[in-house]
Amino acid sequence: MQKIFVLLTVFINCIVCLTFGQISSELTPQQYIDKYHEWAILNMKRSGVPASITLAQGMLESGNGNSRLAVEANNHFGIKCHDWTGEKVYHHDDRRNECFRKYNTVYDSYADHAQFLSTRSRYAFLFDLDITDYKGWARGLKKAGYATDPNYAKRLIDIIERYKLYEFDREGAGRSAWKRSKGTSTSGRHVIDPYTRHEVLFNNGVRYIKVKPEDTFSSIAQEFNLRDWELPKYNDLKSAGKATDYNYLYIEPKRNKAHPDHPWHVVKEGESMFEISQIYGIKLRKLYKLNNMNEGEEAKPGERLSLRKKVKN
């Protein structure tokens, strides 16, 4: 009898562990905030969309990153296809089997959300608001028709105030005052015109463009209002050569470490430190420093490189 009781207890404990394991695999609201607030601030500095609004919309639209659309399509903002040319998924929403955008990564969803709001005329009036006016933004999004829920603005405001997301607006607003000029979205000194020849993409939160056959360093610099020395510097190029020698080029400084999803990289045959720094959007000198390597030194195939934390000697 005692043996049966012990076995039954073990069985129940296993069931409890499995159940709680499944529950804990879903993100809580605070875990979602901890995981994505840096991206929201980054996009705030680049596009002028308040970080609090971005986070609150992400939490509401994606169920804190746990919805089917978020899990299967990395779509955290419920953005439908419209004029989308990328991958698509179909999901029941206001109507059955509506078309939604599918992204390669969650960050692509965040970047597209910022671009979606900052390049569409119906949202232009929002950029005349103070960047810390989250209530005005929430009501404006409802007015512009972002969502059909009549309580959409109230729900966004409730989330922002419950989790004090407005603190991220103050943190990100710091040095920059945001104003929207017709037809452009502004970030610091760079002006990104939605009608330029190049589509602006994001990697590790850094803007880049795919190089076209007719491109030169000079033409790219002119298009994005860059000085002659900036493109080579941003891409760790001591001798620039031709723009067409590269598949893509960053148009602003790379970051000091990779995204949290990429803590390590295993070096492939023939892969250079420069190529790795470009793949992850990390400054080349920082990549060397993280791995206690001398500049100019190359890693060996199969070697495991740290992309976020400095390797201990």
C-alpha cells in the first residue's frame, strides 16, 4: 500500500511539473517588457513613435507574445498584408482568413511597425504630438483606424499606466525632439525618405541597405545624407573599394554587441571576423575585444565566438 502511495505521489508531481512547465513557457507581461523594451526605445529614437505605445500595442495585439500570430508569424502588432510583398499567413480576425504579414524575426515586426506608422499619411498628425503624450497617441491611433475595438485607446492607456511604460518615453526622449516633416521620417541627422531607391532594413537594430549593381559609395552617401567617410567607418572598411564589393552596407553605426537571441557564433570554414561582424551588426573592434583577440587576427573554423559578453581569460 505504501509503495502504491509513493508511486501515485511521484505520478502527480510529474503531472504538476509538466503543467507548470507549459504555463511558464508563456511570457508574462513583465517578461515581455523586459525582453522588448530596448527595441521599443530604439525605434522611438529612430521613428518618433513613443516606446510606451509600441510596447502597449505589442502586449495587447500579441497577448504578450503568446498569440498564434506572434508565435507562428513573429507578428506582434496585428499588421495585415495591405501592400505587403513578403511572406503571409491567414488568420481569423474581423473576418475569416484575413491576410497578415509574416516576419523572419520579432525585431522585423518591431521595425515594420515603426515604419508602418511613420510613413502612412493617416498617422501623420500623431507626430505633431509630444513624444511623451501617450494618451494623445493612444486616442489618435483609435481615431486613425488602427483597430476596430471601441475601447482600444482605453486599453492601451491602462496597460501603459499599469506597467509604467511611460518611463521608457522619458528615457528615450532625452536628447531628441521629434517632429515629422511631410513625406519623411527623421532620426537624428539621417532623413529616410520612403520614396528613395533603397528599402531601409534593420539588423540588430541597425539600419542597412542591400547594394544594387549601379551603387557607389558616393551615391549611397548622397541618398542618405551621409558624409564621405561615414559609410566606410560604419562598415569597418579601412579601404572601401567599390560599394558593389558588398552585398549590404550599414548606414549608421553598428552596435557593441549582438541581439540577445545571438549570444554565440560558431565560425564556418573561410569565414572572416569582418563577415561575422557584418552578419550580426557588431562593431569589428568590439567583436575582437569580446573574444580577447588582436585586431587583424582571424578565428579558426569551429571556434565559438562570444557576441555579447567578454570571454574570461
